[in-house]
Amino acid sequence: MRAEMQAIVDEIKQAISLLRRHLDWDNALVRLDELNALSEDPNLWNDPSSAQKLMRERQHLDDSINGLRKLQQDMDDNIELIEMGEMEDDQSIVDDAEAGLRGLLDGTRKLQLQSLLSGEADSNDTFVEINSGAGGTESQDWASILLRMYRRWAEKRGFKVELMEYNDGEEAGIKSATLQIKGENAYGWMKTESGVHRLVRISPYDSNARRHTSFASVWVYPVVDDSIDIEINEADCRIDTYRASGAGGQHVNTTDSAVRITHRPTGIVVQCQSERSQHKNRATAWNMLKARLYEAELQRREELANKDAASKTDIGWGHQIRSYVLQPYQLVKDLRTGVESTSPSDVLDGDVDDFMEAALAQRAFGEGPASIEDLD
């Protein structure tokens, strides 16, 4: 077998090994047997909600296991065909089998990416909350740049974006804003963006053209759908209404309909001013609060599951995750994965997929890969 083909085979084998590990292969086989047995229970559909949840889990496991088995079998078949073609000196057989292996390599990369988006709420829509840090106008302008970056990222993917809340800065930029991004796996893609983002640049607001460092925080949480049950005691919440303010025009209606809900036990605050109706804003704010509480529970579970994984201890709210340096050189660097870009203008225009993929890979497979191509 040629060296090029051997390298492809090695990459496919390594990908299969990683995917089996991510699936927890042995336990997945046991669980699928359990689910198959439960699915044959004649009383299963007495509780339709539980039955649907069980069948979804069964289908997911069945698809994942059979997908890996087929990948392994197709690889073995093509290797055998290459060996046979070389023995019989039939180049057409070798060429067909090599083309098959190249196709399998593309398939493994797609499976790897899908495996990174297999979390409990990854398929949901998402809320993205951006807050400026200390530093006044500088940080408020930086927060507005991040807001634009995520809007551009979502638009490039064909996702729908709605501005839920917008709080203008004193001179420029924003103090805070909340987006709702609607699209397939929106939360799964965005969830690793939570954290503190740092900007270094020559300030356009400094008459002496000095270099400034600014910070803004991003908080990402999934939109809660009907399949997720979150109970909130209304007595634990304080509800305030206020006059909406912000960019005006099509973005925000300047009425007295804005709603803010504070959840006293956790200190979580959500607010919505996207509608003219206070009733609609209140309903949306409740959904946002449910989403925040649900995301907090997901984070708690992840921390428990990965408490011994040193590579994951600094991922989350309150930690710096990425630096964007515009002066004295051009570099964007993710501090968790080491992924870099020497084109900050592209990144700030929404080109952040490489950073997201690497951070997702780190969560799924542990410390190491800096890009989706390096998952092996």
C-alpha cells in the first residue's frame, strides 16, 4: 500500500478509536441491549413522554453504533481490495478502493464533528448574553464588536438572530445585549464561547493613540423547549418593569414594556425588551430564566463528570478564554486550545468556527487537539 493511503488508513483508524471512546463503546452496547428490551414492553406507551425519550435514546445509540461498525467494515473491505488489486496487478481495483478510502476519511471527519455536538441540549436554539467589563467606553465598544461578530457568524450559517435586550453605552458601544440565535445545533456550536474575551488595540477614543486592553464577557445558554421541564417558584423571583432603551429603530421599541426578572436564590438576572407588549416580554424573560437555570444545571453536571480533567477546569464563566490583539501585532489566540489566527479582521467578521471546533473537541476528547483535523 502506498504511503499516502497508509496515512489515510491510520487517520481513519485513529478517528474510529476516538469515536468509540467518546461513545463509551462497551457501555453503549450494554445500554442499547437494555433499551431494546424496554422497547418491547407492552406497557411502554402508557407514558408517551417517557416512551418517546426512550425511543430517541435508543435510535441515537443504534445509529452511532451501526455507523461506527459500517465505517470499520468499509475500511477493512477497501484495504482488502487494494491488497487484492496489487496482487493481481489490477490498477483499476486499486484506484476504486483508494477513492473509497478517501471518501471514508471525509466521512470520519463529519462523524467526528457530529460527535462534538451530541450534548443534551446541543440541538437547541441559544441565548447569547454579552456584557462590557470595567473600563467604560473602551469595554463598551469592545462589547458591541463582539455582538456584531456573533451576529455575523450566525448570519453566515443561515441562522436567525433576534435582539432580545440592548443597553446602550454612555458614549459608544453597549453595556449589555442579549441575542437569541435560532438554528440547528446553535447552542452546541456557541456553548464554548462563554467566558471573558480580551481586546488589545490602539484606542480610537484616546487622543494620544495609546494602546488599551479591554474586557467583555459572554454567557451562552440554551433555549429551553417543551421536552425540558424546569420548575421555578415565582416567590423566589423579583419582577421589575422599566422603559426600554437602546439602538431604536427596528431593534428596540422605546416603550414601558421592558421586563427584568431576578432569581433571588441564584442571583441570575434576565431581561427582555424585544416586544412592545409587556406580557410578551414577561413570557420571554421567564423562558430566558428557565434557560439560564437549565444551563447552570448542565454546567454542574459537566463539572462533576470532568472534575479530574485538568484541561477543563478553566472553561466557564469568569475565565479569560481568548485574546484579540490588534496592536502591536495581529493575532487572535484561544487560551484553552492554543488555536490562533493572524487575521483578526476575519475573526471579528464572524470567522470563529476553528476556535469553536477546537474547544468542542477539547471538551469531548480531553486536552490536546487544536483543530478538528488534529483530533487524532
